[in-house]
Amino acid sequence: MRRLSFVLVVTLALVAAGCGARSSAPYTAAGTVDCLKGKGFTGVTTDPVKVGFIAGFADNGGILAKAPGGSNVVTIAFAGDTAGAADTESAFKAHATPFYRRHMGDIMESQRNAVLVWQTSPTQAQIDAALGCLGS
């Protein structure tokens, strides 16, 4: 009976650990890029020269992509963790032109360690598609 209890406890611990690891792993450019392409984003690149200075130096990479239809462009910077995402948001704000700085509330958002900055205010469909692709 003790052996069965031990096996049950170990099994439950492994399952719980596995679930926690998936939900807390930081998002990465490598884990996101294929989904964006599959959802119709075009010109998707992780080239640090093309994604821009801030995203190009992000701990987990950066992405530049055109939303389906080509009407909007998103830059995604993948920080090392949530605290890094806050620093990345500050960097985007500090280096934005005055025009974009006034609109950061409309064009920038973050989820966990990913910071998304759009060229123009995104539609809800564009936001949902990009956020739905964030992966580790």
C-alpha cells in the first residue's frame, strides 16, 4: 500500500511540475514565428538588423511581421522575464518619436515577457492573432 501511495504522489508531482513549467516558460521568437506565418502574417523575420534595435537585443529575440492583409506591422520583443518586459516597454517609450510616444497606449501592449508594438492602432483581430501565437 505504501508503494502504491508513493507512486501516486510521485506521478502527481511530475504532472503538476509539467503543467507549471509550460505556463511559466518565457515566450520566444523561435517559439512564435511559425504560428505567425501560419496565421497569415507576412514578411516575418527574426533578423536583429530588421527587427530594430530594442527587439534585436531582447533576451529571447525579436520579430517583425506584417499583419494579414499587410495593413499593419508589429514588432515583438521577447524579454527574459516579466520584469524585463517592463524595462523593454520603457525603452520603446523612451526611443519613440513624439508622435508615437503620444499613442503608445494604443499601439503597445505586453503579455508576460513579450512586448508588442504596432505601427498603427491594431484591430482586435490583429491583437488576438498575434497574442494567440506567442509561444515558448
